[in-house]
Amino acid sequence: MMKMKLLLFLSGVLWVSADVLHQDLNIKGCSDSDGEFMYALDGEELWYADFKKGKGVEPQPPFVVHSSYPEGMYQFAVGDVQICRTNLGLRRKAMKDIPLERDAPSNLVIYPRDEVELGEKNILVCHVSGFYPAPVNVSWTRNGQKVTEGTSINVPFPSKDSSFTQISRLQFVPQLGDIYSCSVEHLALEEPMTRTWDVEMDNPQSGPGPSIFCGVGLTIGLLGVAVGTFFLIKGNECS
Ligand SMILES: *[C@@H]1O[C@H](CO)[C@@H](O)[C@H](O)[C@H]1NC(C)=O
């Protein structure tokens, strides 16, 4: 019933097996420094091994019916990534160390998940895609200060063109004038790529915005000067 399709990613650095019939995806991959083991359904992460925390994670919110994953799943993932790394070494030897393809992120956007309401909890999303190999490092700042609390990042997700996408999130409470930034580090970037977002600019409740009032004020002011000058000249003519 299940048809497995084995894709071998370039340079053997990441290899992915995908079951296409149900858009059920099992992503396994490794590089010398990183590894990934994830189950996804229709693009949503169901389970992944968090190698930094040393456990399996089910990122779906509680209202989603969770599939049950066996207890030993995490250990299995660890073993699998080790095998991947061994294979990677062998393949690299066989291929005489061909250089690794490197593609910098082609797209980076930052946006709030929900419509911005001042003082209301929200989530800033930093969406980075088009890079190879995985992963990227994403860091956040608020008014120039680094923020780590309330941040998370998903595991790299492969696209059809064999590049990757990652999404980082920051829980935040919008306050007028606050400026946020998300910076992305990648192997193919010499400098981090950064996008900023500020609460004022994107806040739709503040009506036409201060620049309009400024413009109107300036116009009225100039009109006043013109009228004043007109009467000044007229007045001089009369005397
Ligand atoms: C990401 O951060 C880790 C830890 O600071 C570092 O070792 C690694 O080189 C970084 N990766 C990239 C792509 O900059």
C-alpha cells in the first residue's frame, strides 16, 4: 500500500525518504554537525527529535488528535542519525570530497501571526526559505536587545527544489514604538540577513497616521502665510 520513494539530496549531505501517497513525510537527514528526524503530515510537523533537548517533541496544539509514537522513538531517531552520519562519511570518501552546494536563503519575511492589538499577546513569525544545506540559526532582538525567551524554531522542511524552509516564532506583546528584528545565519551568508518590524508601522488602529496630520498642518500653515502676505501687500497699497 505504501510506496516509498528515496530521494538522495545532493552531495549526500541530506537524504530524505518520502511517502508521497498520503503526503506523509518522514525526514531524516544529517550533516557533520546537525541532524534531523521528523514525521510530518501535509506539511505539518507531527513529531520530531529535539537533539539539543534529548527528547521527542510533538509540536501540534492540544486540540489536534495526537498520533501515538512509541516510547523508544527518540532513541531510534538518534541511532538513525548516527547511521546517516556514517553513510555520509562513506559517501564523501567515495565521491572524493566533492564540494558542498551552498545556497543562501532566497526569502526572509517577518510578520505578526495575528492582527496587532496593543497590549495583546501575539506571535511574530520569521519565515526563511530557499537555503541549502539546513539548518539556519535565527536570533531575535527587541529594541536592539537580544531576546531568547519565548522563541522557538521548527526543524528544516524540504521543498520540492531541494532547498529548505524554517520558521522561527517569538511570543510578544505589542507596545507602541517597539522595534523587533530577526536575523538569520547560514553557511552561505557572510553577514547575517536581517529583517525588522516595528509595532507602530504595522498598527492599523491608529487611523490615518501622524504623517497625514503633519501634511494637513503644513498645508494650512503655508496657506496662512500666503493669505497673510496677500493682505500685507494689499494693505501697503492702500496706505
Ligand atoms: C549556529 O550556531 C551554532 C552555535 O552558536 C554555531 O556553531 C553554528 O556555526 C551556527 N550556524 C550557522 C549556519 O551560522
